Amino acid sequence: MLAGLAEAHLTLGEPTEAVATAREGIDLGSAGGCLYNEAFAQVALAAALLATACVVPRAEIESALERAEHLVASIVQFFFSETKSARQVSRLWLWGSRFENPVVDV
């Protein structure tokens, strides 16, 4: 939810608030073990950092995106192990901070 709120702040032209909200989402998602929320918040943070007027270290943006990719891989691995099937894998897509979880044949 906080990732969506961060996106709303960005849309309103409030990048500083977007960064703070995304960081809060990361902290809460991580503390609560909610990989989905943390991943979305990491993507929102990267977008918010890119929108700030001040110079942001590229490493911070890359770190947020790398962490999001790691979380998505963990989520996919979890779903794969839960299906116990080599023919059916849950796939996650982060696109515009929207979540889809289609089941596809591999």
C-alpha cells in the first residue's frame, strides 16, 4: 500500500514525500517479512529517487532495483516450490508497480 502512496506523491509532484513513503514501505515490508510489499516499495523508491531534483547517487537507485529483483526471484522460487510441478510455475511481473501472478506452463 505504501508503494502506491509513494506513486501518488510522485504523480502530485512531491518526490521528497514519495521517497520518504517508499522508504517507510521498505522498512515495514522488510520487518514484517512481506516480500511483495517490500519489492513494490523498492521499485517506488527507485522511481522517486529518479524524480528528485537533487543529485542522487546512481548506486542507491541500482541498489533498490537489485533488491527488488532479488525479492521477486525469492517469491518466484517460493511459488515454484509450492506448486511441486515442473510444468506449472507462478510468475510475477513488476510493471508500473502493478502486480500480476499468472500461472504459466514451462
